Amino acid sequence: MQIDILLFDGFDDLDALGPNELLRHAARAGAPFEVALTTLDGAERVVTALGTTLIPERPLGERPDLVLVPGGGLLDGSPIGVRAEIERGAIPAALARLHGAGTAVASVCTGALLLAEAGLLAGRPATTNRLALEHLRAAGAEVIDTRVVDDGDVLTAQGVTAGIDLALWLVERERGRDFADALAQGVEYERTGGVWRREGAAA
């Protein structure tokens, strides 16, 4: 399963790097994941919301199995981050194209608003940072106030550390509860909150 974590200037560090670490640990333990830190345009460097400079591994793939989108920069008025990417439009357009071709999408925190801008959350259950739930509702989503929402090919998680819960849920979907719990114990993380999943939703 190819998982592309999509970076952009102003993303929240932990939104992306928390899931990145958990998913790579899972892969080393035998889960069928290939994880890459990517950018839409193949940028050589990305600067996070906290000023960390990262070197992405490659451009976003043509058809990954799942794209994970972090948040950042929506609630604090930052000139970079989610709000700027909504205005630019390139990331939402790419997400709409990939989802239309069969790629699953996931978001952490306010990354959900990029999914919403792509037209992927209208009438669908979703969550985001609790300070942005009204933004999500205004975008047409059915707001579910829980840690992780799994609607099959669209998954969303609440703020910041919920990205770790999202990653553990992805692991659980692929390898089962015991495998995911062992992974959480290995990184000394206590799984928090619940997962809302539509009955019969396809993974």
C-alpha cells in the first residue's frame, strides 16, 4: 500500500511527522506500507509551521493508494499553510483528481478543509480540529466530533496528535487490533478516543 504524505509550506509538523513515524514503524514490523514524504510540485525543501526545514523524498505519486494531508495555518492567520493552499487551489485540484481515479484520502487536523475544498466531504461524515468544526460544517460535511472518522475511501482525524490515532487505525485496518496495539505500546503511546466508522464502508 503506497501512502504519500503530502507536505506544503506551513503544514503543522506533528500532523505529518507523527503518522509518518508510526506508519514506517509498522512497515518495518511487516505491515504492507510504503510511505513517502512528498510535495505536489517536487519542491526541494518545505518549511513547516514551526520553521523546521524538511527535504521531501519525491513528488506526489501519479496514483498512490492513499494520500495523507496535514493541516496548519488555518486558525492562526498564517500567510502559509492550509488557508494559502485553499486560495492557491492546486492541492485541492490534485486531491479531487486522485480521488476520482481511485486513491483514498486522509487528513489530520485542518487538512480536512483541503479535502472539503476538493469537493470530497460534501454530505460525508468528517472531523477536524475542534476549533475548526464550524468551518467544516460550513463546507458541507456531516461533522462527527470524534478522534478519527473512517468513511471508507475518505478518513479524517481531529487536531495534531490525532494523526497518530489515524495512523494506528490505518494499521489496524490492514493488520488487526493486536498488531496496532503492539505498535502503540512500542512507541509508548496510549490510544485516545474512538473511531467512527460507517457500517459497511469499504476500506
